[in-house]
Amino acid sequence: MNRPLPSDDALRSLHAQSLQALSPATLVRLRSARHSARTAHAGRWRWWLASACSLVIALGIGIQFVGPGDHQGPITTPIVAAEEDNGVLYDENPDLYLWLGDNDLAME
């Protein structure tokens, strides 16, 4: 099953023999197919280039619309409102603070 691979020279001579066995009409069809494949492949890079250029231009225009001063930061609440909410803490029972001061377990 494991046959050794033929050498490069053997493959070239086999290819030359097979080309001599083909009819001229078949060779013409093969050449035209090879030529059309080359031209179809050669035009693809133009589409990729056009798409990439369009993307770069669109990004450039988009960056111009969004200037450095157009960004709005998060809305912050005033500090005064936070100070007013802390007033609730002082309305608690003063006996709690006396108990905390006298109790050694609360300090641990």
C-alpha cells in the first residue's frame, strides 16, 4: 500500500505525455478557462480596495461629526442632596448610643 512517491522528473515527463495525448480543442478550452479564472481573480482586489476606502472615508466623516466637546458625561446628583439625606441618621434613639458606649461586646 505504501508506494514511494515518484520523483519530480518522473511527474514532469508524465505531464508532458498527457499533454501530447490531449486534442487541440481541449487545450484551447483549458487555456480559455485558465485565462478567465485569472481575470476574475484579478478584479477581486478592486472590490476589496473600494470597500476598504469607503469604510475609511465613512469613519473619517463620523469622527468629524462627533467632536471632543460633544460627549456628555454621566449626570451627577448635587452634593447638597446627599448632605440632606444624612440628617435621618441623627433622628435615631439616643439610648442606642448609650448602650453601645457601655457595652463591651459592641466594641469587639
